[in-house]
Amino acid sequence: MTRSISKIRLIAIFCALSLFAVQPGFAATKSVSKLKSAGRTANSIPNTILNGTSAPVKTIGINGDFYIDTKNLNIYGPKKNNAWPLPISLRGTAGTAGNDGKTGTAGVAGADGKTITNTAVGGGAAGATGATGLAGAAGSNGAVGATGSNGTNGSNGAAGSNGAVGETGVSGSAGPAGPPGPAGATGATGATGAAGSSGSMGVTVSDLAPWRISTSIAGTGTFFAVFPLLEPNKKYIFTIMVNATRVRYPGEIKGTIELNSGLTGLRSSSLTTYLTTNVDGSVHKSEMLFQGTIAVGVDVDSIKMTVVDTTGHSLADPINFTGIAWLTEVGSIT
């Protein structure tokens, strides 16, 4: 019996190999590429049938290949989108048992007339067991039935009418006023309330202390003027005006401002003034104007102003500066 089952399995595997041995990629050509073993990944290699003693992993084979699990007699394929589909069993349905041998007819009593120990008529010998039938082919899956159509929705019922509003009852007449009660005792003094927040500081006007730049090196002669401290988490608007005076030499004076903390809460617009030479050599005057807003962080901060002689001609012709600043606290900045 075991040899018959093994023979049936070999026949089934041979049939499966016969079904998938010829693939479109195997058309006759002048040269044939040699097939590689399981685990190929190059798409230029023709498709083939791979095998192993377990289910295939994703990295085995290329799209279009088949794979036979020789231990469990399952076939996979064709591989599509770099994934193996569900297996199909190569085992056929169990064969029907062979017919039992017919019961033999009763033997004829011997003519010698000898006495027998068993007077019952003996039955014939049992017939030999019939050979096991071949495995039947697997039946095809039935077609999926068509989906039934959805039923139509029932219509909505009509809305019920609103009930009538009941009449308003008549108000009762006011009762007579009661006599005044006696004065109550003076209550205890309440606790002191929390201090209110500080109000806006209004407009602060500050005169800048006069200073001078006298240098022969271009881009130097920097002067820092630090303005009054700005409170944390506050917002301000400001205007700073600087006056520059020199005797004769023309040149460029450049001024910039930033927060002393180096944070980015300051936005400003500034004008850089250029000096021109007067024909009569009189005193040259110019102005620089800064305007903008400040949003202070969690710590106190201040404004730092830098003024530079960009030409370096102020050593023999010093530049004298004066200025004034306006600072106003605001509730918000847009």
C-alpha cells in the first residue's frame, strides 16, 4: 500500500511539472541563457520551476516562476509582484476502497464418507483484497454566484403636526411689602486683594550722551550706546535719531542697532546718511534715524547701537555725535 501511495505522488508531481514546464519566456532562440538555482533575482533570466522541502520565502525566484514543496506536495505560482500566491495541493482526493472478494460457495462433501469433526458446512475461502484505485482528480471550484441587488429605501413618514401652545396663566397680585428688618452687625474686614499688574510706562524720552569717532582705519571707531533696560515679556515701539557733525572731510557714516541679548525680537528700519563736501568748507551735518518694534523675551534686555566711520578719515577730522531716543510700551505688535 505504501509503494502505491508513493507511486501516485510521483505521478502527480510529474503531471504538475508537465503543466508548467513550457513558459512563454522559453521560446526557441539562437542562444539560451543557463538557468540559475533557487534565489535568482535578475529579471533577464527566463522563468523556471523551483523546489524545496518547505514553503518558499519571498527572496526565492523571480516573477513568473513556480515552486513545488516536495515535502508537503504543494505547488506555488506563478510568482507576481515579488510575492508567492497561496499554494495549490498536488494531493488527489482519497481513492475509493477496492471491492472485497466474494464469499466462496460451500464445499461439496467428500465421497469417502469419513466422519468429520465439524458437522457444519464449511464456507469457501475469502477472496483476495482488490487493488487500491487511483486517486481521483480534484473537482473544479464552483463559480461565485452573482451579488443580489440592494432593496429600495422605504419612504420617510410624514412629520406630525405641532401641538397647540397652551394659554398663559394669569399673574397673581403682588403681596404687601414687609416691614424693614433690623440692621445687621458689621462684618469682619476682608483679606487684602492681590496687587494689580503694572500699568504701561507711557512714552520715555532719553537724550544720548555726546560721543566722538576719530580713527584712520575704515570700518572702525565703533561706539556703543546702551539704552534703558526693557522688561521681560513686554513689547515696545521706538524711534532713535542721531546727529553727526564734522568740519570738512566727506565720508560715509553707518549705524546699526540690535538687542543686547542677541535675540531676534527687534525689527527696525534705518537710514544711512552720506556726507557731501561744501564748496566753502563749512561744517557738515547729517542725521541717522532708526524706527521699529521690540518684543522682549523672558529676561530683561536693552538696545545696543553701533556707529562706524566706513572711510576711516575721521582721525584728522573727528565726527561728533548727539542724539535722542523715544521708547513706548504697547500691548501688542502687528
